[in-house]
Amino acid sequence: MKIVIEKVSALKSSESFIVKEALLNVAEEVLLNCRRSLHSSIFHLLDVCVTFLSDDLLGNSAENLIAKLRQSLDLQVIDITYERLYFVCLDALRTIRLGSTSKQVAELRLLYGYLQLLKEEKIDIMVMKHLLQTLVNMAELESTSVVQSITDWPIGFRYLIDTSSIEIFKQICAHTGQNASLSSIIETLDGFLCDPFVSKESTLLVRLYCLQGLKLTELSTDDIEINYTRNLVEEVVAHLKPESSNEVSTLRDISFSSLRSCVLLETLGALSNALGKKFQPFLIRTLYPVLSAAGRKDERTFNAEYISKSAVKVLHIFAESTGQCSLPQFLQENSDYIVSQLCINMSDESELSNVSLAVRSVAHLGGDVGIQCANAAVKTATDLLKTKGIRYARLLLLCKAYGEIVNAKRKKKAAASETTIEMPMKFERGRVTKFMVEHEKNFKMSENLETSSLSEEEEQPRCEEKELLLYAENDEEKKLVPENVEIAAEIVRVSGNYINNPDAELVCMSLNAISSSLMVLEEDEDALLPAIHKLWGPLLGKLKQKNIRTMIPTVQLLGQMVVVSGRFLRARIVKEALPILISFAETESNKKLEPFSMERKLLKQILEVFAIFLRGLELSVKENLLIFAVLEKFLNIKADEEIRIIAANIFKECAFEPDLCDQVWLVLQETDGSLLDINKEDNLIVRNLQEISE
């Protein structure tokens, strides 16, 4: 029986879910029917259960089986775990060196599973030393194919070939840090530094991952641990200094060093969560020389470029994990250099994504100073978009991010001053009419344009730069325009030139950039309303082309324009856009849409825009009834459930509007009550309608 169980348990490295499930079933059968034979094979049976503890689908079954084992045999799981950890550490290194990828992952899962069984128990000193030795040796194993896959930079070690292995390795280190004292980890890992066959980078990597498992209270109360952490960060940064080309013999040496450096930098960023906000200024000040040296033209080595990219990722991790860090003084002192580095990197097409990430992070981290840095960077980006053209189209992502950052800052200030941000239907009838009259002639002249018969094969009207120019009336007014509004206006103007591009992806990027920038322009209607007027022609052309992929962001932008400008576009939407949207919605109401199809996504967007039209455009009764009639088609029982709920919620919201409640009742008075029975809130909808009718 021991031999049979040993052979069966060897299948735990299989990647097949059926095999894994069968293994657990066999283990359960053995537990029920072969108890007398378990004492000689308990380790193999326990290994099967522990391996699947971290499995998303089989984790609960494995945990229940371990509980049955404990109850059936009166086992002390902690004692067995300590005993097994020692042998598993020895087997893990051998398996990871010589075994296949599936066996490597299974061995890491087994090691992680036993650490999970410890829970809050502290790891024995002897076991911890073997465990740390195993982890450091794992970090030493390098992939011989790393030069071929150099772009996938965290995958730089043999144990990191599989993505799941990366996460499991991090979790093992974190559990080790959680279940062992920091002083023991420091003492053990410092001892490894004397070994000439162990690289310092690998030891640093394990130390950083272990620190992530420490509780925040431990780090904040012990001055010794805080000082150690600071020294550790400085030690890591010392290993990240870019090498000159003379110090490196081969490209392979540079690539291995770069990959290690990137992993170390990324780990520093993740460590910020455990260290708390007070450590972040120190970490960024320490990392700044690395970013600075990596950006110099005379040291733009292969290694330096990779380190520079990773330092950008660290800034982004800080921004995402903590929201904002008090570094205005740091950014103020170095803003010119940071902007110059960002602008230098913009000239390299391969760096555009990293630049977008860096600008977003700097703006979030630095408050007002960060916004100033972002302003300078975005100005350079718009200049490149105008002069370099489509090759630099990815900078539209930066333009979109800029609008989101400014809007988030504006909302935060409004919340701090305890002012409520109402739905932006704020333009008074007289004020809007002034601009409508100003552009009425232009609108009437455009009614008979050939854009109404646009097709993909026909030549599309180019959105000329002079047409999209956003301007102030004179130099004095121009000086009064806020800088962020001026930049957002430039983004809208430049992005508008890409709306009629044949590349659908580029069109979507430009529409998204315009959408976020219009919210910034909401502060200044002298820039907002002319922009909306000039964008109308190209947007209408995209609607008439009926390309589903580009219609989705077009419809979304159409709703955004109504939100920020109120009824400024009322006449144009009613005459030109609304018939197209109603026609599409009526056609799709008779179809069964696939759950993740583009048509279904567009239909949801159109219904949401209908809700904006009803509340924001002050439509006539006839126009409202047309929209309600289309929405009513989606209330029948055959419609998609999510679409039905959206339509019902629109009726529910409009039932409380004094100007719309009578029209809602007119549409639904002959509707069968069972058709409204789509969720638990339907009775509330019916009651509201009945009260309105009474």
C-alpha cells in the first residue's frame, strides 16, 4: 500500500484538472478504507492534500481532507509540518534544478502549502535556515534562454519561467517573513553573503520578499528594524547603479544583471505597502540617483535602459498603492530634470508607454508640483503628435491620462471645500443661446453637407487644424485662461485630427483622449462650446459609418458632450444623431445578442446615452416618447437580462422626474405587469407609476 500511494502521489505535478481531482478522490478513499496502512504512508498522502491547498478550484476539498486526516488519526499537524518542511526544502532545490516546469510548480506549491498550515506559528530556527537557503539557491538559477526573451523582464530566472511560479515564490517568501522573526532572517541571510557562490542580488531579493510578509506594526515600533530596512534599501540601490560599457564583457552579462535589477526595483515598489507612507519619500529619494544616472545620454547602456524602465514602474506602484505622497519639495527641486528626462524618452517610440506611466505617477505623487511637471510633459507630447504624426499616436494615452488626473484633482478640491458637484447641466438657457446663435449659421450651412452619405469607401472629411482651433477672443483673455484648460484645449484640437483615420484603434484612442479633456474644458465655456461645435461633423461621420468598434467610444463621447454642455447640441442631436441611435436600438431589440459581443456593448452604451438625453437635453414630448418607445421594447421577457435591467432603471429614474413622469405612464400603461417583473425592485417601479397616475 505504501508503494501504491507513493506512485500515485507522484502525479501531483500533473497540470490536468481531472488528474488532480482524481488524486484527491483516491486520497479520500484511502482515508476511509485503509486506515491501518496510513501510518507508513501518511507523508505521501499529506503531500497530495497540501499541494492543492493554493489551488483555486480544489483548495477547499484539500483543506477538508486534511481536517479529516487530523481527526481520523489524531495527528498534530504542526509537528508533521515542521518535519516535512525540512525534507521538502531539500527535495525542492533538487526538483527545481533538474525537473520539468510542471514539477517545479508542484514543488513550490507543496512548500507554500506547508507554510500555510503553520498559520500564525513561528518557524523553527533550523527549518527556517534550510528554507532560506533553498529560496536563495532558487534565486541563483538563471535561464539560459533569457537573452531570447529579454523583453519579458521579470522572467529572468529559471524558477520564474512560469507566471504562477513567480507568485508562489513571492508568497513563500512573504510567509517566511510573517512566521519568523526579522532578526533571525537578517542573521541567516547575512551569513549567506560570505558564500562566494551566492550572489548578493539573490540574497537581497529574498530579503525584500520576506520583508513584505512582516506586519506593519512590527516595522513601525522597532527602531532597529526600521534602520535595518533603510540600510537594506540603500544596499539594493547600490547594486542598481548603471554599469559603463567597459565594465561588461558580454551582452548576456548585461542582460542577467539588468533582469535582476528590474526584479529588485519592482520589489522595492511593492514593499512600500508594508513600510508605510513615511518610508516612501526616503525610497524615492534613494531611487532618484538611479533614475538620474540611467537617463544620461553618455550612460545609455543596455542595463541602464532596463533600470530606467523599472524605476518608472516603482513610481507608478507608489502612486497606485498610496494615492498621494508628500513629495512636493523633492519634485520642486528636481522638476526641471524630471521633465527633461521625460521629454528625452518621448523621442524614442519604444519608451512612449513608460513615459505615459511616469507622467501619471509624478502627477499623482507630487500634488501641484506634479501637475506642473505633467503640464510640461503633455505640451511636449502634443507637439510631437502634431509634428511626428501617427508614429507617436500612443501619446494619446498620455493625453487621456492627463485629463483624468486634472479632473480627479478638481473633484478632490471640490469635496474638500464641501461643495457638491451637481450634474453639469449648469449652462443657463440665455448663456447657451448666445453661443448657439453665434454658430447657428455654421450649423445651417453644414445641414446639407455630403457627410450624411459617408461610407468607409468614400473620402472622409478631414478635421482641419484651423477648424479645431480653440481660442480666446484676444490676448488679454488668453492670459486669463487656466493652464490646464489651455492644455486640454490643445489635446482636443490635436486628437480631433485623428478621428477620421482609417485605423480603428487610433480613432478609439483619440476619442477617449477627447472625452477626458472635455471634462477639463467644462471650467471654461469659451473653450468648451466651440470645441464641441467643431467636433460635431467628424463625430456624426463616425456614427453614419456604422463601424461598431468606433461607434462605442463615439456614442460615449456624445453622452459626455451633453453632460458638460447641457442642451447646446439639442437641435443637432434631435435632427441627426438620435434617428441613427434609435434605428440601431430597434434593430438590435429583435436579435439575440452574444454575451460579450461588440453589438451588445454598443447597445448598452446607447441606452445609457438615452438616459442622459432624457434628463439633459430638455427634449419635446414627441422626442421623449420616441426614446421611451424604444426602451419599452427591451422590457419584454425575451430580452437580455442585463439590458432589461438597464431599461427598467431608466424608466424608474424618469418616473420621479416631474417633466417625464406623465410620458412614462403613457408608454407603460398598456404594458403587462409581468413584463416588468425582472428583479426584486419591479414592484417599486409599478407602485411609483400607479401613484403618479393617481
